[in-house]
Amino acid sequence: MPKEIKEIKDFLVKARRKDAKSVKIKKNSNNTKFKVRCASYLYTLVVAVSFVCISRKGDISNIRALPKQSHPQRAPVFLPDSLPADKDKAEKLKQSLPPGIQVKELK
């Protein structure tokens, strides 16, 4: 059964458990997914890519929106603020995985 984890710290705790078998890392243009296989659950953490946007007033703010839209006339889709963002966080998370666990990178 799959379960989604929102916090990086919770994911690292699950990855360090004795019943954790492997971690799969799936990179997309919009996000990076970390999936740890434990005995009873498959835990997934989604790290979104953050984008910089200039507002009408001229100030720069981080807005997490999907870069590609399936339909050009629709409004942009915004990701929830609860997701961790940034490619650097994904790389740091990859380095902080336990050394004994099997890591597979998927495309």
C-alpha cells in the first residue's frame, strides 16, 4: 500500500528503519520523487521544483507552478506550499540516505 510523506525528516526516519529495502529516485521536469520500500508500505516524498516569478509590481517571489501546461488557455497550476521545493534539497536528501540501502535512479 502506498503512503505519501510530506516532511523530509519523516522520510529519512522511514529510510533508516530495519525493514526498508530500497529507495527509488524518479526525476521529472516538475519534481523529484523519492520512494522507499518498507515491509508493509511504499512511502513517497515529492520534492517540487521552485520557479522565480516577477510580479506586476516588480518584486521577485518564489512561486511553485508547473512549467508545462497541457492546455495553453487554462490558468497555471500551483503546487501546495506543504511540498518541499528546490533541486538542491533533492540532491542533499539523496546524499543523506543511509549507506546500506539500495538506491535506484529512474528517469
